[in-house]
Amino acid sequence: GDGLMSKNYNYNYAFVFYDVGEKRVYKVFKVCKKYLIHHQKSVFRGTITPSNLLKMKKEIEIILDPDEDFVTIIKLINKSSFDEETLGTNKKDGTSLFI
């Protein structure tokens, strides 16, 4: 194999960040919502099986316009493989401009 890339990690936790054109943003939102928890604006996160991670990625790829849209998926082994700090308030009840 070719070093690190050949290691087949079982990723069980993911973050998805996206910046997607208006016409497609709701479709991407709906796909992510099927698999992960909506965290803030264009950010989803949560526990996910490796096979669902692949499914989600394929579904997102179908929607995207590769010349205009930008999606990042950060894959982690599990929830305890990262440390998190949050500043400010998470106004979940407030009316959001975002769908």
C-alpha cells in the first residue's frame, strides 16, 4: 500500500461544512439531515456508520455543481477523538435566516 492512505480507518463521526448555491442548498441540507445533526447554519455533525458516510457523500455529489459548490467532510474515528471549545451562544430557538 502507499503509506497512510492505504490504512482503512473506520470513521464513525463526521462534520460536514458546506457553501452551496441557493438552488441546491436545501437539497444538500436535506441529505445531511438524514444522516447527521444540524449544528449551525451550514454545519452538520454526528455519529455515522462508515457505509452511511459513503452513501451521504454520493448523494451530496449528485446534487453539487463542482464549479460553484464547496463541501468539506471531516471524518473522525469517534467522538472522543477530538476536543471542542465553543464560544458565544447557540440561539437554537431564535428565528434563523437559514432554512
